[in-house]
Amino acid sequence: MEFENLHQVLRALYDDMMPLSAEMAAVAKGLAGLGALFYMALKVWQALSRAEPVDVFPLLRPFALGLCIMFFPTMVLGTINAVLSPVVTGTHGILEGQVLDLNALQQQKDQLEREAMLRNPETAYLVSDEEFDRQLEELGWSPSDLATMSGMYLERIMYQTEKNIRDGFREFLEILFQAAALVIDTIRTFFLIVLSILGPIAFAISVWDGFQSTLTQWLTRYISVYLWLPVADLFSAMLARIQSLILQEDIQNLSDPTYIPDSSNTVYIIFMIIGIIGYFTIPTVTGWIIQAGGAGNYTRNVNQATQRAGNVAGAVTGAGAGSISGKLVQ
């Protein structure tokens, strides 16, 4: 819930800083006006020098861009966000549905594992205080009973210690997983704010002859960065679905009274590590959906930075999984 609140803070930050684009539009108007003057003069002089009629349609382009600059927050950002928002809402709904199923299946599996251990007299006292007290009462005070009693206490302590270590390591990976998602969302919000505030300048520069591609590059970069969140939600939904299928298989196995449950959570840990590393590939995957042409070294540097961050996260979590998870499986 704390991480969800941080994501909401980033949404509020984006909404609060959008009015700043209107202030930047004042500077862009002058730049666009000067560019429109030179652009129209160049087109008219070219037509006159060739003794050709003046084509009026291309001359309307600076006026259209000028209207976009004047009403930039409403006409441009409002339109683009209105078109892309259903994509974000749809993918987030898919994620919420998968997470709810995953939580329900996890609770069902935990309950079945507890029942399976309670059915076995050799493990029932490890998870039930009543069964532990009952078996202690059946023991006497002979040396063999005292040895058995000491062994029960020792096994119970070891079981609880291993369980705490497993739960602690799982919580640590969950925090890293949520932190990776927060890093991607923070970078996404920063890029969107910069592109939105400086968007009027990009529109104004595109008025000048020879810089028309600036408008296309701005649009493709904005849409590409905006789609980071839907891609992240789809990636999380995929991982949740995979874990749901694994939990469903475990629940079917637990229906067999002779099945011995595995409480090491090794598969869960593996997929958490995959998720942490996979989050840092989202900028690359989004670039496959819409190509931000002309980004050049900028896009490559972003992808290389995210890949290095993913390698660091993979090294840290992989080392932890090798030293801790390996012990738990034994």
C-alpha cells in the first residue's frame, strides 16, 4: 500500500506541473511567430521567383502549430492523454484482476499446506501450538522422554527460524520488485514532465523550415514514454498469471493426502528475480511498439542505463538467492 501511495504521488505531481507548460507557451509564441514569418516569406519568394502561383495550403501549417501552442495543455496534452488513458486503465485492470486471483490462491495454498502438515503427526506440532502441547503432555520424565522433548523444541525452533528467513527473504525481494516498478514510474514521470513543459518550444521550433521533424520526434517520444506504465502493468500481470498457474498446480497436488508440501518457495523467488530484472527492459520493449525516430544517442543511453541497473539488481538478488535460497531447499 505504501508503494501504491507513492505511485499516486507521482500521478499528482504530473498533474500539478502541467500548468507550467502554459507559461512556456508565452516564450514559444514569439519563437513560433518569428519562424512563421521566415517560413511564409521563403515559400512566397520561392513561388514568385519561379513565376508559379502561391500554394496557400502549406502556409497554413504555422497557423495550425500556433493554435496548438496557444492551447497547448488542452489541445495537445489533453488530446494525447485522453487517447492513451484507456490503454493505461485497461492494462491496470488486467493487472488488478491477476493480483486478486494470485492473493486468493496464495491464501488457499497456505491453508492447504497447514492442513497437510497437521495431518502428519511428525510435523503437526511444528505448526500447531495445541498439538505441540498435547505431545509434550504425553511424554513422561524418563531420560528418553526428555531427549525427545529436547528434540521437539529444537526442531520447532529450527522450523520457525527457517520460516522467518524464508519470509524475510521473500519480503526483501518483494520490496526490490516494488522499488524497480517505482524507479521506472519515477523516470517515466520525469520524462513526461520535461516533454510536457518544453513541448511548446518543440512545436515552435518545428515551425522553422528544416526543423519539421522536431514535431514528429516529440510526439513519438512522448507516446513512447507514456506507454511505459501499460507495458509495466502487462509485465506484472504476466508474472502474476504464471505464479497463479504454479499455485493452482500446487493446490491440486495438496489435495492428495500423501503429498508432502514444499515450503521453500523456490519458484516464487525465481520469478521475483526475473521480475526485478525484467522491469528494466520496459523502455526497450516500449521502443518496439512505437519507434521514437531521431532519438539517437539519447535513447541508447537510456537503454544502456536501464540495462546496467538491471544487471546490478540481478547480481544482488542472484547472490542472495544463491546463498539463502540454496540453504532453504536443503
